[in-house]
Amino acid sequence: MMANRKELSDKLKKLKDVIMKDSGALFRDGKIIASNPAFALSVDFDCGNAEEFALPTTAISFIENMVDEEIELQPSKNKIVVKGKRNKGTFATVAPSIYHVSEPEANDTLLAFADDDFLRAANSVTYACSVIETRPAQMGVLLDSEDSGKLNIIASDGVKLAANSVDYNGEIRAVIPKAAFKKLLSISNGNGITLKKTSSANQLAFETGEYTLFVQLLENNFFNYKPLVELTKQKSENELKINSVSLLNALQRAKICEGTKRSAIVMMLDANANTVTIKTTDSLESFSEEIVIENTVDKAVSVAFNGDYMSEMLHAAGADNPSITLTVTGSGKPIIVKSAGGFIGLLQPIRMKKQGE
């Protein structure tokens, strides 16, 4: 089989991180397919009349480092030869029968977006996904449609909650592995996204340009997030207009002073002030910095939090516009961040010891 080396190499690069160890990329029916237990990714590619074969990762790396414009792939039962004009590599391969990928059912579209707004919204919440395997539903991103014409995009590990939404007139409720959205954004190139059902009840297919990502759904027993989202929409005191970059930079300096102990970071608000103060709680490695806000504080309050978690939330909220709203109402109440683009973040505080404890 003859192939344009650059075209083939560019497509293989986007599939390479999906391939399982000691496996390869499958060439079959005009497509190249890579897979792992979470998802499979395919891309259109003219394989000519070649029978299906698997290209191992060593051969993929070899192709990336070749300089020829045209190369030839010569597959056989248990090996494949990659030939250029002046070089040749022979590689052991695996049987194509190890691949089991279902094709999306024709015309069974669940959602379609002409641009990448949906993918950006989904990627903005992935930081809040759980990493605890005993809660598999919360290790992914929930897509949950509403009758009001909105698609809620939710992630939460119990300490953090992140929410976003896009306009959508349809019906869907599914939990998607978070890695799928990062991969989709890397291959979409502004081509938009189409989500389809497949022949498997536990699998959906995202299509973008020449690529199709087949995703294994996670357990659909996501907790009832709606009361928490409603909480963020209520009008309350201390809705502070602040620059997310200024706050992020202050948190970075605070974390440097935390040292290895990684103590909690405290935010202090004084009534009628137009600044907030960030402090560390470790007496040996102290830090304090005032940050200007655009309005004034309604009531005095202090709240402690995990600096890394807060930084993740601020990065997501300020991705498009650094001007955000930060709501801090009490030492035992969640910290809420909202952006003009529709992102909502919620972070549970850390309990601060009272004097004498």
C-alpha cells in the first residue's frame, strides 16, 4: 500500500496517545482506528485494496522520523514492512481481530454543534471530575438536557462542582469520560461536533471532520446536582467583581510560601473595603497580599480553602474573560465563582480551627 508520508504521519500522531501498550493502529475499510478501554478514535484514510492490518507504535514512530514524500506499507501475517526510497523497517504486529469497534447508526443524531463552543464548555468543567474509582459516575462529565432548551454540562467530585451550559433542543442524559473532551478539542479544528448513537447501548460516537471518537459511557447514576446549581444563582451578599488573573497570581505566591506542608489558604474580607486579603495559615511560612476588587465588600468574613482547587476553578472561569464574580458568604459556606460566559464553579471550604482547639 502506497501512502503520502506526511498525511499519514499527521493522522497517526493524533491517534497515537489512544493506542494501548503493545497494540497498534488498525487499518480497515478506508479508516485508521486506535482504541483503549475508554474509547476508540478513527480517521478517514485511503487504504487502497489492502486487507486489514495493525501498525504497531514502533512503526508509527519510524514513519514520523522518515523524510520521504511517498512510502510503502507491506503487511503480512505477523509483521509489517515500512519502505522509503533509501530506508526500510520491519516490525512485528498484532492480529487485527483484537479490535471490536461499532459504527454509529445512520441518521441517529443526538446533538450537533457547528463550532467548538460545546467542546470548550465541556472542557471547562473537567477539572472537577472525581479521581476516585469507587464513584465511577463522577469520574466523567454529565450531559443533561432540560426542557428549557439548555444542555447542562456538569462535573463534581463532592468538594468541587463545575457547571456550564449551551443551547440545545433535544433529549440526552449521559456520563462521558473526561479524557474524551480533551481529545475531541485537539482534533476538531473548528469543524464542530456531532454526537450519534451506536449499535451498543453503552457507547456513543462523536464525529468531527474526518474523525470519529467512540466513547464507552460511564454509570448513569450521577447525583442530583441541581440544588447546588440553583444555590449559585441566588442573589447574596459579597458578590465580588474581581480579576481572575490577579487572584491566580496571588494564589501562586501564597502556594510558594506554603512550602511542603500545603496548609490551607485564607481569604479575609472587611466590610466596606474594596480589597480582599489572601493569607497562609502556616506560622513559619507566612504570606499576605491584598487584591483590589471592582466593588465593595458587604460584610466581613473569612474562609479557608485548598489553593490548588481554587486555582483550577479560576483558570476555568477566566479562560475567555478574566473579569469574574466571586461570592464568599461565610466560613462554612461554599465559595462560588461565575463568569460572563456561563461557567459556574463551586468549592467547599476547609474548616478553620477556632482559638483553643
